[in-house]
Amino acid sequence: MPALTDDAVALLTARNFGHLATLLPDGAPHSVPVWVGGRG
């Protein structure tokens, strides 16, 4: 299995945004930005 490049490691360990999507009671979508972090 190939090792990750330095650029890939930097991207995965940096603070990133993700989006959490759910459905409201009326069925409408609701999306909010959240911080995504990993443990290194």
C-alpha cells in the first residue's frame, strides 16, 4: 500500500470543514458546516 504524500498528510491533519446534513420534520434538508479533525 503506498504511503501518503506530505501534502496529503498536511491536508488530513489540518482543520477542515465538513457538512452535516439531516432532514427537518417536514422533510426539508438541513445542512450545517462543522469542524472536522482527526487524531494523529
